[in-house]
Amino acid sequence: MTSNTRTDPGTSPGMRPAGPGRGRRAPVALIVTVLAGLAAVAGGVRALLPALQVEQPTAANKALVQMQDFRDALYYPVQEFLAGRDPYLPQAMLDNWPVRQTFNLYQPYHLVLHMPFGALPYKAGAVAFTLVLLVLTVVLAVMAAIELRRFVPVPVLAGTAVISALLLSSQLGKAQLYLGQINPEIAVATAGALMLRRKHPVWAAVLVGLAWIKPQFGAPLVVFLLVRGSWKVALGGTGIAAAASLPVVGVLISNVGGVGNFIADIRANLDWAEQTTYGAVDSPIAERVDVAAVLFRTTGLLPPMAELLTLVGVMVVACLLVRALDRTGDPGDSVLADLLVGLSITIAVVHQPGDVLVALPAAAGVAGWWWSHRGVRPVWPLPLALLLFAFPFAHLFALDTVLRRLFGEQFALTVDGIAIIAAWLVLVGYLVARVRRTARRGTQQEAVAEA
């Protein structure tokens, strides 16, 4: 048989000829790109102001929130390391430097990777690091635009401009730069490893190594990569992180006078984390969004081994679903799996609202996939999951003030975690139904083939 379909000269069969509609859309896309780009630039300039205006830390202004994560988790830990001591020892950090929080168990190579910022005068280091975070925020927006482009014909430049503008005006986007957090680094690394694991496994492994800066990102990411068959990426990235950290560990052991003393410092660090109001699972003020912490904040209950049980439960459910989705080979199932991975990492173990940035590119991809399938009835739970995912980004100061007035401070501190966990539950429910439908179709097709 011959096809009656005709194509214009110079147009491949898979391409649509340019028509009046497409011609009209080009100026609109340009206008949107320019306006969103200007908004993103304005947001970026505003995001730099906290670093430009930050005060030199002293014992008198330790309570200052502005750039506190840069101060407590990067600058002074590097200073302590350069002074020939061990920044993992909590009491030493509190005694030697004007910090409010102690140095958590970041990978040791964190001290060398960020030394260019920690070795500068404080204000210069804060500005330089914030500029890097700003660039990484835009990189994250580029990744999200690329994922969106897989399913809807939105130009990457326009998508990047719009997503950058939204991200830099959102609560979570602004908070990363205001506090000087390293989350944009880890978000780019984690999401990038998922995006590149098949086509560019070497780069994906490098990004896994970077994601290991915070073990609560690196460890679950490696588990998911192993489950998804990307064992070279998982093990390679873990090897990179270990190889980068071992020399630093050697220096730290030398600084404290032996392996036994270094182990004692690590134990003291863990003990401190269990007691501090900033990170403990039963803290009434820490903005944690993992299941165990949100359970305590909403019910007052903390069952024995709650953190371990929720970690295992979330990971097992997510691993089973991700494995089933990957078997289909469908691009839509792949990006749905990536979103589930990002949300699962965030709620399975100790995390704060800003850590959900790791799921942003996948969420953009799922939004594009949903839009291209919006006429299909079973897809309706996805916009609900995406709205819940977006809530922490929209939790601006004005909304926070209203929430505190209506429902109290505890609810305002917990609502982001509730929204992220609810997004995970809705997504899991949708994916369970999707996997079952796929399995039924496969069974029916096998029955037809046998008949």
C-alpha cells in the first residue's frame, strides 16, 4: 500500500510545516523570554543583596540569619580546618568562632572544594559564593527547561527565563541565596545524575560524587541508581567521593592526634545532632520535611526507630515503583520515576524544605508530560501532586504571616513538609494505578497472542 500523506518539499515526514500559528507564536515567545529574563535579572540582583550587605560575624550578632549557612557550614569550618583543627568537633566550633550552628557531617572533601570561598575575607567569600549559587540556580532552571522541552514545544531559552524568574522570586529559591546554602550545588548534582545516567554515565558519576557532599542525598541516590541498573554510575560516583575525602580525613586525623580522637569527634558530632533544636527529629522548631519529623510535629507521636522505619518504608515503596516504571522504556514513565526519586530522597531521611529543589527538573518534565496527555482521564492526579510540590516555593512571607495568624507558628513551620509528603502520596497512588494498568494490558496482549 502507498500512503496518501503528502509533505511539502524540504519538509521531513516527522516535521510540521510552519504555518501562520507558528509565525505568530515566535514574537510571543520572544516577548515572554525578554520579560521573564528581566524579571530573573532583577531577582538575581535582589538575591545578591544579603551577601553584599552582610555584617562581619561577631559574638554579638551570632543570631543573624542572613548568610548563616555560609558562615556556619562553610566559612568557619574551612577556617577551623586551615587552623589545623577538626571542624567536626561541635564544642570547638562554638568556642573558636562566632557561629550559631555546629558543622554537620558533610563529606570531608567539602572543606577543600569550598576552600576558595572560606579562605577569602568573610564578605568577599560570601559574595563570591552567592554568585556561584546564583549561576547554579540558573543551571537548575536550564535543566528544568530541557526536561519540559521533552514533552511540549517550549523553547529552552524561554523556559529557562521563566523558570529562573519564578525560582528567584520563590521562597525556596530566595532562601538558598539569603542563607548561603549549598542546596543548589546538590540539586544540580542529584538531578543531573538522573538525567545523564544513561547517555553520559561518566559525567553522571562525577555528579553523584558531588551529591555525596551531604550523605542524606548521596546514599539514597546511590540506592536508586543501583535499583535502576546504573551501577557503574552509582559505584563510580561513590568512589569519586571517597577518593576525594580520604586525603582530607588523613589531614584531620593528623590534626587531632590519631584515629581514636577523630572517631571521638565524629561521635560527639552525632550526639550533638540528636540534641540540637536545629536538627533533632523531635525539635518543635526545626523546619524538617521528612516523614518522621512531620509525624512528630503533627501528632506529637514518635514511635521507636521512627526515622529508620520511615526511611526503609519510603525507599522500598519508591524502589519497587521506579523499577516497574523503568521496565516500560517510556520517556513519560522515566520522568515520573525521576520525580518519585527526588521526592522520596526528600521525605525519607533528614531534610529541610529547600532540599526539594532536587526534584525541580523532573517536576517540570512531569508537568510537560501531563500537559501533552491532559485529555487522558487517569492523568488527573498529576496536577494535584505538582501543586502540592509547588506549595513550599509559594510559601512567601505574606502567606507565612497569614498562616501563623490563623493556625499558629507550629503549623506554619510544618505545612511545607505536609505538602511535600502529600505530593509523594498522590504521586505514589497514581503510579501504583498506572503500573497495574500497564501490567493488565501486558497480560491481555499475551492472552491475545496465545489465542
